[in-house]
Amino acid sequence: MKQDILIIGGGVAGLSAAAHLAPHATITLLEAESATGYHTSGRSAALFEEHYGQVSTIALNRASRSFLETQDGGFLSPRGFMLVGMEGQDKAFDDDMAVMNLDEITADQACSIIPVLNHDVITRYGHATGAQDIDTDRLMQSYTKIMRSHGGQIITNARVESMSRTDDRWQVIAGGNSYTADVVINAAGAWASQIARMAGAQDICIQPYRRSVARIPAPLGLDVSGWPILFGPGETWYAKPDAGALIISPADEDPVEPHDAWAEDITLAEGIASYQEVVTEDVTRVTSNWAGLRSFAPDRNLVLGFDSLAPGFFWCAGQGGYGMQSSPATGQLVADLIIGHPPEIDAEIISRISPARFD
């Protein structure tokens, strides 16, 4: 008999778990907002960079590549990655070069890729071609399609109001309606700690951090579609082509309460100033801006596994800024651990992300 599984959260974490579990269980996904992917997942920078994140995250990234390349015709397209450093930034630059597996290139080589770079202030350049864009909308649609093809359902406008456990089953009140399940998956993103407290689960602090983005016109009206994403050492800022324009972020990490995030002008100005310093063309106009929440556990590893205090309560949280690119392997691991299949992910990696590490 199939388990009844209730997933709280309709971002990429919840959708990927739903897609991988749906062939084996009866799935109901509850989303507090009027549509899935409303908060962080809908505001992702949409980059696949295999070497990005903690050791455990990198393992999940690598295990996700095949799905992202082949499922539904693939979700990846070439982007590339460039790191630029100025005087006094050598330590951070060298650290990023090693972690991201970049090749150092010359100023002339960099200029042939991004012609507006300011070589009077940039002293070093790192480059790699492996980074790719993720079509996040198609990816989440694919997860939804897989889930629904196996009878799963999505309930929107269903904010969780209370949770209790009776006779080995969960009862969840959400959006004024009652739902029961054998297993509840906490995929609530920035709200994961709130959901855990309702369930009487472990007190794991999933802290949301605001990340802000501004969109500017392409400099000089150039075709920027082939430019790589451009980073400052230590991820102090980045600029990325997007729909014929550039998006710029100060890579801010301001701790905040869970909410529908917005960008502050002074924070955007800091990011634009960092970008402005390394290019020859002035930024004269911002066409739009937004912010999302990147949520981390205290050690910045994902939290994925059954809770030690609340039976049948499963964590799928703390993805930070890596949730989109690691979602195929994360969703598969969720399914393996709940259904009881042998995971493909190494046991050491599983222990690094298990909630048991906080016992």
C-alpha cells in the first residue's frame, strides 16, 4: 500500500521531491502562495556550476548533471564563468581559482570575451566554460508534470496553520482544510524552522538571507548573450546576462525574517558600484530590481532526512543558493530515504546533510 506523503512548500525543493516520490507514493503538495515557485525559486540566478557550494552540495550538483542535461530535452545552455580581481584581492582570487577550477587568462583574452572590462584596474582574470544557465521555469514545470502524471496534486493558497500527530499519522490544517499523511516533508524554504516548530521537531535554525538583484540595459547596446557570468573574488558581487540585459547583484547576505523579500536601494547601489569599478561604461539606468531569500543551516550544509524528535517528519531544507542546480539529486535522495531504496549518494555525504548532526 502506498504511503500518503504531504509536502509543505512548492519551490524547487518540494517539486523535485514530489516528482521523485510520485511513482511510489500518494503525493499532496501544499503551497502557501497562489502559485508554486513564488519566492526564492522564482528569483533564482539560474546557474549550474558543479564546483559551487559545500562539499556535500558539490556531490549533489554532480549527481544532478545527467538529469539536467537529458530530462525533457535538457534544461542547460552554455554560459561560462569569469572571475576578475584587482590589486589587493590576490588571496580571495587564488582561493576562488582553486575552488572553482578556473584557468587564469590574459587581459587580451578576457577582452575578447567581455569587451567592456576595465584593464586599468583589473589585474587578474580567471575563466571556465563549464558554467551553464538553467531554464528554471521549464525545470519546475517538468517536476510538476512528472508528479501529476502519477496522480500527485498541488494545493495552492494553503498556508499551514497547525500540525499534530495521532495514531502514527500527521494531521495538518492548511488554508482552512485538513490533510492527513504518513510522512510530512518540510520543504518550506525560508519558513522551514516555523514549520518544524509547529511539528515539535528539532530546533534547527534555518536562517534566511536576503539576496538583491538589479537589471540594467546591456552596455553600449551590445549583444551580451554570449558573455559569461562575471564575479568578484569571494563572491562579493556578480553580473550575469539575462534576456538581452544584465542582472547585477551585490551578493548580499543580510539575515532577515521569512517574508516576501524586496531589494533596498543602498544595497543595489553597492553592487552596481562594484560592477562599475571593473568596466569602462557607466551604469545610467536600472530597469527593474528584486530580492530573494537564500536559507542556510548553521553549517551551510543542506538538512535532509527524518527528524529525531518528530516521527514521520522529513527535512528538505537549507538549500541556500544551490537548490535549483542540486534539485534532481536532492529529490532522488529524498525519495530513496523515504521509500527505503539504496541511495546512490555516498553515505558520508548523507551524514553531512542529515538532521541527526544537530541532535
